[in-house]
Amino acid sequence: AQTVTQSQPEMSVQEAETVTLSCTYDTSESDYYLFWYKQPPSRQMILVIRQEAYKQQNATENRFSVNFQKAAKSFSLKISDSQLGDAAMYFCASQGGSEKLVFGKGTKLTVNP
Amino acid sequence: DSGVTQTPKHLITATGQRVTLRCSPRSGDLSVYWYQQSLDQGLQFLIQYYNGEERAKGNILERFSAQQFPDLHSELNLSSLELGDSALYFCASSANPGLAGYSSYNEQFFGPGTRLTVL
């Protein structure tokens, strides 16, 4: 079974600063994918970034990057140059062979002007 | 816009009633997934259909059922509704899945969700 844990229910950051959201996971599968989803107040689920477990290189997407520590089963999201539009719930998720997404409880990110 | 549509956007009903949520996947996507987002349970996978057949089942209650039709749209039926069924129900779709037991990347595109309120 897969589990995903986000230990920070809420985080805040000043506009233009950098923030890191934490995520740990557990899986018995050797091949899997990890994701960060953003859910703004509109409730739409938006894929922010993904990481293939077999890739050692950390994924980056513009201002978003991850720190993937496979041995520690850690998958944190770093948001650089935070913008007001980054304020949202962020969900960490894993996907293995069963294809279903397993989500963490989420971290609410507030961006202060 | 993900290309996945869900109707209705909002649904308010009473305990004991039955409702049907509808999902149309992106053009060409064969897989449909249903997820439930509630305050208590967070985001949970309910069920997956692939090309009309049930492919995987998660924490779906016996009072809930789903199906995928030949035109690939899917419906989630919720019956004998309870207060605790109030939640946001998401549908997601993806292209062909990989071989069973082998993970392959298939991005799931989420619809806007249906907000169900049971009074």
C-alpha cells in the first residue's frame, strides 16, 4: 500500500521569497511517480510538477523544483520568487502500478504581500 | 481548462436520496477515475474505468456505484445519501494505461468537480 504524508498543514511566505513544502511517502513498489498538485480557491486540481522515481535528477518547472530523496522517501517542493497567485492548497501524491493517485492531506500556502 | 467536464457543478439534496454525477473525459482518453475530497478523509480514490470496464476499485462505499458508457462518459451514482457523503467529487481522465502491474506515466487531467451537499 502507498501512503503520503504532509506534515505541514499550513505554511506562509513573503512575496518574492522562497518556500519549501515537505512530503514523505511510503511504497513497496520499485517503479512509481510522485506529483505535486495545486488546488486554488477555485478547487481545480492543477498538476505543478512530477518526478519519475527512476530518475535521479530533480524535476524543475520554472519557479517550481523538487528535492527527491529516494532512500529517505522524501519529496519536497520548493517555490522560488513566490507570487500572490501561488497561494493555494498543495497536495503531494504518488502513483504506482495501480495507476490511482494517493494524496497527502495537503498544505495550505499563504503568500503575504 | 483540462478538457474534462463534470455536471452538475453543485448539487444539494437530502439524506436518503440518490444522485448521479456525470463526467465526460478528454477527447480520446479511455480511462476515467473518480475521487472524493472531504474534510474528514481528504482526497481519496474511489474507482477507475477503462474503456467501459472497471479496472480498479478504491475506498468506494457499497452505496456508491459507477459505470462508463460506450461513448466513454462516466456516471457516479450515490444512493441512500448520508450527511457524511457531502464532499467534492472529482473525475479525472487519462490516455491508455500501461500494462497491469507496471507503472507508466499517464497524467490524469481533473475536471472542475461536483460539490455535493447532503442536508
